[in-house]
Amino acid sequence: MILVLLHAFPLDSRMWDGVREPFAKRLRLVTPDLGDGPPSLDDAADAVLAGLGDEPFVLGGCSMGGYLAMAILRKAPSQVAGLLLVDTKSAADTPEARANRLAVAAQAEAEGVTGWLADAMLPNLVSPRARPEVLTTLRSLIDSQSGSVVARAQRAMAARPDSTALLASVTMPTLVVRGADDALMPPDAIQVPGARMVELAGCGHLPPVEDPDAFAAVVLNWLNGPS
């Protein structure tokens, strides 16, 4: 079985490092790094699909990775054997949110991201009870991103379509995971008929980083018998 995991913003595929070992023991894990990739979610979806060939796969994404998962689902629904959506939402941006993304993109291009982006985002990315080492890891990941990558990702997310109707039509097994302390995504941000929904206590927006053991256990339990 192939499990594709798509990373959140403003991180990269290293956000999955804490769950690689338990997943790799059971399945083939693919964690694309968007990096300096295509400028739109549709183009990024094409790039991910090109790397997978024709095999079916379980498709997972956290936050921005969830938006990309929806773009992939729109393009290749017959290949998606299961869907894992983590702290993401189906709605498109409001005009205010879109304007904020474009402003961040412009600042990232002009100044880079070291310091200010982590300062702005970390309070909303983690639980108030997050361990100090989690904050250190996330700050390092954010600070290591290039301004051009951050800008491209923000513009891609700002242009994404609403996927509410798409998810309402999903029939494959689906797991929705949400950190109970997520300040960005409300509990009803994702609605998929028949989905299994799990909240992870003590986690904010990034459960695979904040509590990788609990996250991996929930996903593996679902993969063993999705409903």
C-alpha cells in the first residue's frame, strides 16, 4: 500500500519525520517536498501524480497539504483508495484571507522569512501546551524556507477553489484528524459523508509534529480497517 503525505505551510516534508518509522514498517511512504515546485495547486497536483504512476494510493494532507490533496482528488479520483485530511478545510479563502496571503507573499519575497514568519505563525500552529522542543523544531523548519517558496505557496493557496462540493461527493474511506486545540480550523471545516473523525488532545494545527506517536497510531488503526 502507498501512503502519500503532503506537508503543511510554511513547512516541508520534514514535518513527517516523527511518523516515518511507524508508517514505513507497514507501507510505502511517499512525502513529496513542494519546494521550488509548480506555482499553482493544480500544477503541483500534476507533479505529484507524475511521480506516482498508475498505482492506487491513500492520499493524505495536513493544512496546505489538504488543499493539494483536494486538487489531486479532483484530477485522479479513481487512483485514491483512501483519503486522510488533517487540520484543513474545504472552503476557499475569504477576500480578507486572500489579501493577507498576498501581503505575506510580497513580504517574503522582499525580506525573506527568517524570524518574522515564525513569530507571526507559531502561536496559531501549536497547542498552548506544546513542548519547547516542538516549538524549536517548527521555528527551525520555518526559518529554513526561502522567501520565493513561501510566496509561491501563499499565492497558490489564495487562488484555490472551494472544494466543499467535491468532498460531499467522496465515497472512498476517509479519515479526518484534527488537533483539539487547533486555533485555525473549526471542527466543521471538513464534511465528508461517512468519514471517521478523530480529535487529538493536546494538539493544535500540526498533530504529526506535536504528537507523532498518537497521530501514527490513529492513522494505522484506520488503515487496518477503514470505515
